[in-house]
Amino acid sequence: MKLVVVVSAVIAVVGSFIGSGAWIGTPIAEAAGGALSATSTLVAPAGTAFSIWSVVYGGFLAYAIWQFLPGRTGRHEALRPAIAVSMLLNAAWILSVQAGLLWLSVVIIASLLAVLARVFVLLQRQRPENGIDAVITDGTMGLYLGWVCVATIANVTAWLVDLGITSAATTWAVIVLAVAAMVGVGLATGSRGAIAPSIGIVWGLAWVAQGRLGGEVANTAVGISAVLAALLVGVYTAGVRLELTGAHPAK
């Protein structure tokens, strides 16, 4: 299984080059008729938001190496299958968008979110081996999960718009941003204030806000909602961590 994780990480990274259009393929923002561009919907994050993938892909490679080193605990035996699947789904999502199959991209990203939720649950069952494990494993997968929560909303919305469902766009956008905030609150509660998932969600929401308040597709209501959602997740996560620190000062 260790080798499968390594191969899956390489496939995901190669897929990222296809998705960026660096070697072959079309940049994601231009693929599928531009359905996933920064100006396609009211919940599309501004283009800079996608730079978070560089950190996530770097984390994939770091994890592939880390889990292969001797001395890893049973924690990684449980994590490896789900993490490998998440990497492969990542590559599959890029290929589906490159092929212009938005409906399939929705199915894949929903599956990816479910797998990452499974990884999140597994991470909570056993503490990291040490600080390095916390950063490479929990940090990478938490950031991945948080960002995919926002990306799923953007992907589903883009698909609906592509189908011609555009009525009550502002209301829909505000509702899904509220859902994203509630998911962030739930992840913070379930992980006792884990920082990485919160960073992923706050990052995505902040760039949605930037896109609506300072981008080409302006919408004040959606922009302010995104700001409030990001603040709620960030402040709540910090509050959970502070509460736990106060309850366990020795830690």
C-alpha cells in the first residue's frame, strides 16, 4: 500500500500540470467552456485562490515520502487507502473538466469530499506521531478537506449555471456560503479546533469575497456573506482552541 500512495501522489501531481496547462491540456479556468473560471458564478473564488493547490500537491509528495519511511505506526495503515483514493480522484476530476464533462466533475468532487471526510474521521481517532506527522499528514489532509469543501460548492454551482439554472442566484449563493460556514464550524468542533481545515475553508471564502467585492462579477450581498462566513469559521476555530488550552493548560 505504501507504493500505491507514492504512485497516486505522482499521478495527482502530473494531473495538476495537465490542469494548469503547463505541459499539455487546458487551464482549468478555460476548460469546459470557462464554466469554472473566477467569473463564472457568484461563488467562484478569485483566480489567486487556486494557488493553494501548490501547497496541497507539495503535501502529497511529502506524505508519500513520510509514510514510506520505517517506523510509521498503525495510524498510517488505516490512512493510506483513503488518502491514495483521494489523490486519484483529484486527478480524475481534472481529467473530467478537461473533457468538458461538468456533470461527471460534480460526481467526482462529491466522491472526493466523502473520501476526505473519511480521512478526517480517521485522523481524529489517533493523535499524530510527532510534530512532523502533524504538519505533513494532518496539515496536508486538513487543508485539502477545507479547500475541497469550498471547491465543491463552486463546482456544483457552476454545473447548475451551465444547465441554465440561474434564477435566485444571489439567494442561492448566500445559502451555500452559510452552509460552508456551518461545515467549517462542524469540522472545528469535531477536530477540537484543528487549524488546517479552517485555513482551507477561510482561504476559499476570502477569495470568493474578493471576487464579489473587487472582481469583475460584483455582488455586495454575496461578498459580505463570504466575509462573514470566513470570519465565523476563523473566530470559532480560534475559540475552540483557546477553550481547550484553558481547560488543559499543561498542553
